Amino acid sequence: MSGKILTLQMIYKEGAETLEHAGIPDAKLDAWYLLEYVTGISRASYFGDPKREVPKEQAESYREVILRRAGHIPLQHITGEQEFMGYTFLVNPDVLIPRQDTETLTEEALKFTKPGMKVLDMCTGSGCILISLLKSCPGLKGTGCDISEKALKMARENGRRLQVEASWIQSDLFEQISERFDLIVSNPPYIRTGVIEELQEEVRLHDPWIALDGKKDGLYFYRRIIAESTGYIRDNGAMMFEIGHDQAEDVVRLMEEAGYTQIRVKKDLAGLDRVVTGRYNKR
């Protein structure tokens, strides 16, 4: 970025063009988010005075983050945060970036939860599902588990910042779990191993592989969680999963075989199968 006088309008325009040339989806939007991140300016302030001069140091900082985004570094790894269910969560390369699709799972879980219930978030990652449930349903008791201690470190920090109390347990699925729960929710790894290399660069190179890889057919973790869950769910408790758009039939079958009933499939805002829910009654 050159010139003696640099304005907000100038650096934003150049930033958006740089991202467009790099093939970044939603280039103009990302360029705006990064402008807001670097300068702290609001959209109203920008439009009120788009020709406001920008200090050289700020302009250089903006150029640096634009170049990082042009290199397909996820926006959230640059800003260090992502909005989910109306809350701001810290993220880094150790956790899956929260997606809007997962809000569908959280919203379905909120229809079931009541104060005093105990919920387990299996494969918790950043903790976004569990923390959102605890924020939205005071009196709910929550446990989040993950095999990754690095992910749990981020979940604990998010819980601290958003002022919720939860138990965070490092565990290979149910290995270190000893209680029974009224609700088990999970957004497990469900991408087929062979498909991961076909995903966009931001995902396959920057999201943790362990949070993506559902093994050969994408169903590995559903099989394990469903089969093992019956020893950890209370009578008439609920199990809820996020799924890939083509996995509903298989996950429904696995739940039926394990004794779950009242199984339903919920679509996301795009009209794709996204959540499977069921109730467990051992009688």
C-alpha cells in the first residue's frame, strides 16, 4: 500500500481486491472484518468518514493480515475468535472453528434441556456447544470431554471468559467418564478420510485433522459413541448428533440397533440433514 496519505477507503479497497485476486470467498466481507479487527472502527463510523486518514503503522498491520488471509489462513485464526449462538469464542488451530451448522444441534438440544439436568458434550473442541447450552439454560450441569488436551485448554478458557462452570475431562470418548447424563450431544469427526484432501484449503490445512477424520466411511465415531453411550445415559435420556448431509440413514440405523427410539432428523437452514436425535429407554 503506497502513497503519503492512506485512508480507510483506500486500504479497504486494496484489501478487498487482494483477497478477490487470491480467490477468497466473500473477499469483501473478510476484508471488512479485518479492517474492523485492525482499526477497531465500526461500520457506521466508516461510512460516516471513509476518507479518514489511517496511521501508517495501522495500514501496514492491515496489509499484513490481508496477506495472511490471501494465503488461505482462516479469518478466525487471524482474529482469534468466532461468533456462535450470539457468544464470542476464542479459537486457534487446536480446535475446529465453530460453524453455523452446529447451531442447529445446539438449538435442538435447548428444546430438551431443563435446569438440574446433566449434559455431556462429547468431542467438545472449543466448548462452544456446551458453553452455549449452559449460558442459555441456567441450572444445567455440564461436562465436556475431548481426547485433545490442547482443545480442552481452549474450552476451559472459553468457559472462564463466558463465566460458566463446567467439568472438562480429557478422555478417549467414554474412557474417563463415570457418570450418567440426561443428554449427550456430539459433533464428532465425520468426514470420510478420502474426502478430506478435497476440502477447501482453509479446512484441510488449518482445522485439526483429528477433529475432521471420521475414518474410511465417516461413521467410526458414531458407531463407538452410540454403542458405548448406553452405559452413560439415564433412562429416557436423549442423544443428539451433528451429521454430514448424507449420513442420516446410517446414524438412524445405528441408534435403532442400540435401542434408541423417537429418532428424528432435523435439517439445517440450507435444507440439508444436519442433526439426528433419539431417546433411550432401557426397558
